[in-house]
Amino acid sequence: MDKLLVLLDRFMWEYFLIYILLIVGVFLTIRMKGMQLKYLPYSLKLAFSRHDDNAKGDISQFQSLMTAMAATIGIGSIAGMATAIIGGGFGAIFWMWIMALIGMVTKYSEAILAVKFREVDHRGQMCGGPMYYIEKGLKSKWLGACFAIFGALAAFAGGNMIQSQSIADAAQELWNIQPVWTSSVLMVLSGIVILGGIRTLGKFNAFLVPIMAVLYLSGGITILTVKAEYILPSIGMIIKDAFTGRSIAGGFIGGGILTAMQMGIARGISSNEAGLGSAPIASAAAKTDVPGRQALISMSGVFLSSFVVCTITVLVVAVTGVAGSYAESGRLLNGAPLVMKAFDSVIPHGRYIVALGLMLFGFSTILGWSYYGEKCMEYLFHERIIPFYRILFILMVFGGGMMSINVVWPLADIMNGLMALPNLISLLLLSGIVAKESKSFFALVKKERKKEKKMNA
């Protein structure tokens, strides 16, 4: 079973899904005339300053962004980048950047459809995401149900158990705390937030995500400041290796440039989730006057995740020269231990910054995905399922922390892939609606800018 899951996982992500994601991203970029480049500064401005408190929605636009960021900035932004470097060489990071650039318009399109086709449930709360725009936009309820089923399963596997197990492992390795205690505390903390619903979740993530990002990024920026003279050569190495396929251990990696592309694109997608269909569920809950406004804010999440958090992780590994190092056991350092060694090489006990970052990132990922899974279950079974789902999800936090999940990693990847397929199909077929909504929105933005200039004159 283990080998079968690994083979299916590799087939889906290395030889199939990454190319579909790439094709959809390029198609949307061409159709939207490269809007992500033109509107990126404006999207970042909106992300940190825009408030539509009187508009329809459950949480503010910033809280929506932080809820989505809580689910995306996690193990993939730290350990995932290290595995991309070891598996595909530093050149893999160049292709991660390319995919992130394309992924911004994919995430923009997902969010604009999520807000346009969202609806209000019997509790007066917003419901939206791919299952809703697939059903209402494509008139395909069965395809929407497929997305919801795989989304709910992905929430339990990748969004819950992997995170809790990783946190428990880190606590045991660094402080010798037994998993039963870590899992118990994690379950209680998760329960307090999750049982409070989306409003509590949004407020908590708006508080936690900036703190954990500042903590981790401050350590990374400190290292880059100390090793500033190596930054430009490291960027040059990343670009050069992207077209040579050079490996970490010397020589060339098995598949050369193709392997670097596969690793970079796959790890980039696991970090920013552009195209998976998860983030638009949070976007649908945001208070916004027009779909395009929230779509730009959602787009900024890809930039913050890939070009800020992931890039700092990669550059820290590059400038410290730890890639290719071995542990005392003789194993090649990979994942979080490699990043810990990079931090330790410059900052005394720097590994604890990485460990704490991983724990906070992992916890926030649990919270973000709890909401995604809840909305998928609500779509399938209506509001009556929510209390039972929340309790089961909280209990699984404890279970995940106690498990050795060799099977759950590839299973989570497979569920993510199956979730992405109906979403990507709908993005292609509904791209005309995205273009139409965007045309009227950009005209509105142009009009607002003219009015702003006149007021400031």
C-alpha cells in the first residue's frame, strides 16, 4: 500500500498535475494580459489597508487573507523549500518563482469566482469556493461534489494530521516532550479557536500569522544581513542551475533541468496553493464591495508566501553553504533539519527560531484547513454536519500527533491533486466570466484613481 501510494503521488504531481497547473496559469496570464504584474503593488496596498466593513461578508478582507495565509505558510515554506533544493538543486527555486508568478493570476481568478458565486446559508454566513462556482457556473453539481469530497479528505490528512504530527515530532526532538502531551495541548488550543467559528478563526489568524511571520523572517533577514555579500552570487547560482540541472552533491541530478522544474513547481504549489482551490473558500467569506477587490487581495498571498517567506528560506540555506551537509548519523540533511542547521550556523541556538516557526505555522495551517474542510462538508451535508465535523476534526488533531504517518504524506498529496482537478477544469471553462468581471473592476479602479488624484491635487 505504501509503495502504491508513493507511485500514484509521484505520477500525479511530477508527471501530470504540475503541467496542467502550468498550462492553466499560462492561459489565464495571456487572457488577463499579465494583470498580476500591473496590479501587484495595488494588491499589496489593498491587503494591508482596505476595509469594507459595511459590505456583505463574515470577516474583514485582511482576516480573509490571513486565514488563507495561515493555511499556506506552513511546513512547505520551510521544510518544503529545503526538500526542493536537495531534490532538484538550487535551480528548482527559479522554477518555483516562475510558477508563483503565473500562480498569482490563477489565485486571482479563483477568488473572483468564489465571491461572485458565493451564497448565504441558513445561519446567515457566507458559503463559497470551487464547489459553488462549479455547480452554479458550470451547472455541474456532481463535479462540485467531487471537489468537496476530496477537499474534506485533504483537510483531515494534509491540513490536520501532518501538521500535528510534525509539531509533536519537533517538540519531542528539541525538548523531549512526549507526543501525548503536545497532542493534548494542541487539541485543546485548536478546539478553543475552531469551535468559535469563522469570526473567531479570522480574528485569531489576523493576530497569529503576522507574529509568526515576523518571528521567522526576522531571523532569516538577520542571517542575510550578516552574509549580505553572498546574496547576489546565490541568486546568480539559482538562475544558472535552473538551466544546467546541477545537483547539491556535485555533478548533475538525474533528470537534469526537467527534475529541477518538477521539484520547483511542485513545492511552490504546495506552499502557495494556487490552483488547488482551497484559498477561495476563505476569500468567499470576506467583506468586499466587488469580487475583483478581494481577488487582488487573495493574489497578494501568493507573492507574500512564495517571493517573501519561501525566498528568504532558500537564500538562508544558500548563503550559509549548508546544503550538502550530513547529520551525525551519516544521512544527508534535508527538510527542516537543513534549515535549522543554516540558522544555527549564524545565530546561536537559531534552530529554536525554526522550530517555533514550524510549530506556529503548523498550528495556523490546522486552523485554516479546519475552515476549508468545514465548508466542504457543509456543501455536501448542509449546516447540520458542522458541530460533528468540528469535534471530529479536533479529535484528529490529537490522533495525528500520536501517529507515524508514512502513509498520510502521499495520501495528502493525492487528495490535493484530486481536489485540484475539478477546480482547474472550472477555471478554464469559466475564464470568460473572470475576464468580464475583471474588465468592469479595472474600469472602476481607473475611475477611483482619477478621483483620488483630483482630491489630492
